[in-house]
Amino acid sequence: MPSSPLAPPAETLVALLLEQSEDYAFFLTAPDGTVTHWYRGAEHIFGYNAQEMVGQSTKRLFNEEDLARGAADHEMELALAATRAEDDRWHVRKDGSRFWGSGVLFALRDRAGRHVGYAKLVRNRTDVKTHTEALENQVKALSATQERTRAFLGTLAHEMRNPLAPLANAAQILRAEISPRTREEALRMIERQVDLLGRLVDDLMDTTRIGVGKVSLKLEVLDLTEVFHAAADAARPLAEARAQEFQVLPIAGAVPVRVDAQRMQQVLANLLNNAVKYTPERGKILFNMTTEGGDAIVRVEDTGIGMSADILPRVFDLFTQEESSTAYARGGLGLGLPLVRQLVELHGGTVQARSDGRGKGSVFTVRLPMHRATQP
């Protein structure tokens, strides 16, 4: 159908569209990539006005990485060979910031088929790129969590099954006619395995309670040295059984803190048990306490298996253990350190882990605010 004689020419309509659109960057170039026409959308998206871009190479719109791999020239070569070239990449604005642009470069030819330049259309798709990357990261995180959960459930089944054989053996022994000494040994075996099962269940329940905010602390002002010594006394037999050097260096004088004594002893006991478990026989464990800037600081240092740099940021996360290590073989569910962090943070404190690498030992530091008595 012929156009109305009152309607503006098609070329005029296209020009108006190009000048008024801010959602798309559109510009024309000579065959060598020098800008010849720079429209409003390009100015809006890239930040350059027409005076700044006309006569300039489009290479200034490419980031350094793409320029280094020859992306600008390759894009023009591809468009010239195939009429068009599509690209999705990071573009550079005038202010140096980057945006993710989805673009297409068209090779322009005159009626005689001669190459006369290029036309480039770019749309800012940073929002789509950001959303896609966020989804990809969520998928990766979910996959990693599922893998750790599967490993944890396998370990849980193993740990829960371990006591069953000794318990079954003890039951068989008690059914037979045995001496009082043998009966006593069987009963002690049952007690040890039941205690092990109890601790596994307690760790699981504590983790669940804290996770859903159902742990209530019985806070009281007390001397942290009492909790410190109680934890040391509980850990000393374990260290002695492995012929480890267990050195305790408490601070002289009282260290007043407002804590739940039972929970704080659990924190220190978990750190000490962890050190004993992952320190070889005749290794060294140092347990000391200091004060600094109004905080009580408790450190557990060992000469054990240490931790690699990639595990340190996640050492207090649930279900995290060093891969390809003897962690699972040494027993435990890997819940001790997550519990430590959760309980310390409930007390308004912090806990940090440090290690110079595998085989170079570890240092765990608990920092708690000291109690300041209010003046009447």
C-alpha cells in the first residue's frame, strides 16, 4: 500500500526513532571502525556525546581484555564475512564503568556491493547478566551444600553404627557365665558407647536448636578462669592418653564475664577436643588466656594437621571438613566448630581460626567482652 502523501518519508521516521531512543545504542562507522554517526541512545548508554565519538575508533568501547585478544578486529571481520556478528560482552563507558551489552554489528554495502561501513546496535543487559550470575551462584552453592549434606549423612550413619558392634558384643558377654571382672569390663564398654551416642545426639540437637533460635542462655557474671580450668581439666586425660604435651597458661587474676557457664565450657571443651583429635601423638597443645582492650581472649594452639587456605573461610560452616583428610576417619560429625561459633556469637563474642597450611598446626581464638560493673 502506498504511503500517505502527508506522512513523513521513511528515512525521516528512522532518523527520529534513532534520535529519541535511549534503550538502544546505535551508531555507524566507516570500514575501518571509525565512528561517523553517533545517536542519542549511544550517548545515553556509553556516556560519550557525538563530538567525543565521531572520528574516533570504536575500540575505545572495548575493555582491555577484549582488546588484548583482538575482539574488535575479529568482530568486524566476522560481520564482513557473514553480514552480521553478534556479541555479548562487557562494554566500557566514558567514566570507565562497565555494563553487559548484547550487540549486533552489521556490515553495510552500497547498491554496487561495495563495503561502505558498519552499523552497530547495543542493548544494556547488565540486569539480565547480574540476575543470571546470581542464579548460577545459587545453583553452585546449593550443589555444594547438597554434596556436603550427603557426606555428612554418610558420616552420621557411620558414626551411629560404630557403637552398635561393641554394644552387641557386650550384650553377648553379659549373657554368658563370666567373671565379675569381665562383667565390669562389658558394662564399662556399654557405658562408653552409650556416652558416645549421647554426645552425637546432643551435638545434633544443639545444632538444630541454635539454628531455629530455641537456645536460651542462662547468663551470669562469673570468673572466666573457672570455666577455663574446668575445660582444661576435662581435656587433660584425653591429651595424656595420646602422650601429648598439654600446656595450660591462664592469666593471673579474675576475668569477669557474663556468660552461660555450661555453654562456655562446651565451647572451650570442643576446641580442646578438636586439638587433641587432630594432633598426633607426642604433639603439643597450648591453652592460654589473656585480656586485651576490654576483651577476654582464649587461645587453643596445636601442632596438628592444620588446615589449607581454602578451608579456613568455611571451617565454622555446617558440614565442612577438610577434603581428602583423615577428618572423618578420626571420628565426629564435624559439628563441633559450627557449634562453637554459634554459641560464642550468642554471647556477643567472636571466634577465629588460623593455620599456616596442612601439617603446620592450627590456632583458634575466642574473644569475649569482659563484664563492666555499673556504678550506682
